[in-house]
Amino acid sequence: MLTQSPLITGAGLGFRRELIPDLNAALQEGWPAAVAFFELAPENWLGMGGRSAKDLRAFTERFPFVCHGLSLDLGGPSPLDEALLHRTRRFMHEHGISLHTEHLSWCGDDGHLYDLLPIPLTGDAVHWVAARIRRAQDILEMRIGIENASYYVAPPGAEMSEPEFIRAVIEEADCLLHLDVNNVYVNSRNFGFDPVDFMAALPLERTCYLHMAGHYVEPDGVLVDTHGANVIDPVWHLLDAAYARVGPLPTCLERDFNIPPLAELVNEVGRIAAAQVRFARPAERAA
């Protein structure tokens, strides 16, 4: 039986080993109210023992967590990694994690490619990816969210727009949408489209989860989705546009390198939380 509703609310932060000492200190000195949950990549924690396993357990016992996968390779040509999915399901059960999301991309061939590559926007690709998502959901026993990915070369032979492709995959797979706001912005700048119009064309009624992040601007003006900088104002404005359409759904701040002090990250998570309050219904705002 597939489950659907994640038990996650509010604003969250990526769970990084580098942050654990500061997070432990915050537990003792006063927890920042803005941080309501954490996100992790299961591949980085599966089978982990020792101190790392104890550190993780200490936080999964106190806070909700989300799994955001890096290597499921939903669009790739290789067989779906069902062993990874079974391990992930056990890990999620062990830690009480109720939501899993993954990139709508491909990242493997004979081995892991260590990059997230765009999927051709074709009908055949819709059927291929949707079948793999359905199988992943059957193994995980829950609906998963698929994330709109950033990309830097558009595959040839497109038979539909990217929002049409995402909608077709989600409808055929009967899965959910993980809306990455920064990815929409990065792609809009690199490929010259309106990010609000793009977002409006997505199946936003299926949204379960959102991402916010920073990016890097190359000298030639190309934007690279690095998760290594602060979120910029246009991306904050785009988050407001997203909340105006989908409501203040759970939203995570991603920061994967150039990690600043925890207080600086908490300020950005707090800005997400403040936006959620602005767009909450009156009863939610009172709560």
C-alpha cells in the first residue's frame, strides 16, 4: 500500500556532518525555532556505524527527517538499483522517515557519473521514467516526490516542453512533485524563459516539498546550481510566487559546501519560515 502524506511541516535544513557540533551545542543552549526538520541523502548514511550512526540517531529521535536521494538514476539506461531502494526503505523505517524525493534526471551508465543529466523530453522517456518511479514506489511503499533538476545542455529531439514532460511523468507514475525553486531560477536565466510562467505550467497540485538554495555565476554569466552560496533576492521572490500557488509547504534550505556558521544558515531558514507564516491560512498562522 502506497502512503502519500508526509508528516513534515515548516522550514528545514540539510543535515551535514560538519554541522553536528554546532547542532549539538544548539540543543544544549537553545534550539532555533525556525529549524523544524532536517534533510539527508540516504546514500551518505546507509550502513553507517560508530559515532556517525549515534549522532544521526540522536537527531532522528528528536526531529522529522526527509530523504533526498542522489543516485537512483530514474532516467538512466541501467537497471533500477532495487538493492539501494530496499536498503533505503529499511533505513527510513528505522529512523521514522516518511518522505523520499529524488531528482528527475539520470546519473549512471556503466557506473555512477557523478552528475545529474537531463532526460530527453520525449514520450518514450515519459514511459521509461514513469515505470521506474512506479517500481521505486512499490519497493519504498510510498509515493515519492520527483525534483525538477537544473541542467546546462538541453537534450535534442524534444517532443514537449519541460513542464509538459514533468506533468506527464507525474501523472503516469502517480507520484508527487518536489519543487526546487532555485533550479527553476537557474534554468530560466540560462535558457531565457520566465520562471513564474514555467512554474505555473507544472502540476503544482502534486507538490509535496520545496527546496531553496544558492548558486554561482560564472564569468560568462552562466548560473551553476552549486548549493554553495546564500539565496539571492530573485529566488526569494520566486519562493513567494510558489507559496502563493501551493501554500507554505515544507521547504528545505540546501547548503552543501562553503558552509557558514550555523547562525547564518538559521537566518536563511528563518526567512523561509517567515514566508510560510505570510502565506499560511489564518488558522495555520494562529497555530
